[in-house]
Amino acid sequence: MKIALIGTHGVGKTTLCFELAAKLKRLDLQVDLVKEVARDCPLPLNRDTTLDAQSWILHTQCTREIGAANGSEVVVCDRSILDNYAYLVHAVGRRAELDPWVRRWCDTYGALFKVPLWQPPRFDGTRDTDLVFQREIDVTLEDLIRDLGVTAHELDPDDPEGWVEEILGKLGFPSRPRQRSLFEPR
């Protein structure tokens, strides 16, 4: 099963991915994590991005997802092709040749979970901190979800601390291992 956490930058997707992957690992599942690929892109990002940069990101995302799926029961993706496409669309507009490919690729995810816009971005060396840009990407992503007919579960914006449990519940996984932990007191 491949799942992805989607949303605009600065809303906590990366932290949530690591927390979710750790929880799934404690359920004795073989888990792999696809980290955000934009950070590895050698081309301009954020508001200065280009079609080439976003194409690199889209194709690298797909490549890493394919690689991670080999030998893992669950792949947790920090972003998906859909929200990476939102940055391309924001920068250069919709691409008729990419829409069907992005839509078909979205079908490869067992589930998409949209992390809501609930906090402003903090600068981390890569992330753009402009609130207007953050909101524009969120709106672009929402438009793509609607226009492409993609199913994405919206996480509860009022309960960020409960997001891991919310995701596990939607996926049908228990929130605790069935066996007793070796580290629990007797």
C-alpha cells in the first residue's frame, strides 16, 4: 500500500510522515518513506520555479515511489505527484499533456491525506515563508483535487495531535500493536 500526505508547504507533512512511518513500523509492517524530492532539485524552487524544475520534481517523485514500493508493505510519501503538480500549475499553468498522467498516477496511491493549512511556514533553508504563496498553493491543490476527481481525505484542522490516529483509522490499521511491547512494564 502506498499512501501520501499532501498539502502546501509548511503545514507539517514531513513531521507527520516520520511519525506515521514510525507508528506503522511498530505495527510490525515493512515500511519505506519517500522523502520530499524538491529539496534535492538542482533547479529554482518556490516562486522562482520553472517548468524544467517542476518536471524534474514530478519525474523524480515517481521514480522514488517505484523504488520504495519494491519490498515494502507500506510506502509513506512526503508529498505526492498531485501536490508537486500544484507547484507546476501555479508557476506555468495547467498542462494538457500532464493532466491525464497525473490523474492516472493518483490511482496508484492507496490513500491521499490532505494536511490542512493550519500554521504559517517557518524558514528552513528551502521553504518559502510568504503566506500569500502558501495559500495560493493550497488553493491550487484544492482546485486540482476537484478538477481531476481525486479522492483526498482532509485531516481535521482542529486536531493535529490526532492526525496519525486519524490516518491509521481511515486505513483500517490498529493504533497499537496486537502483541505486547517488550518495553511495556509488566
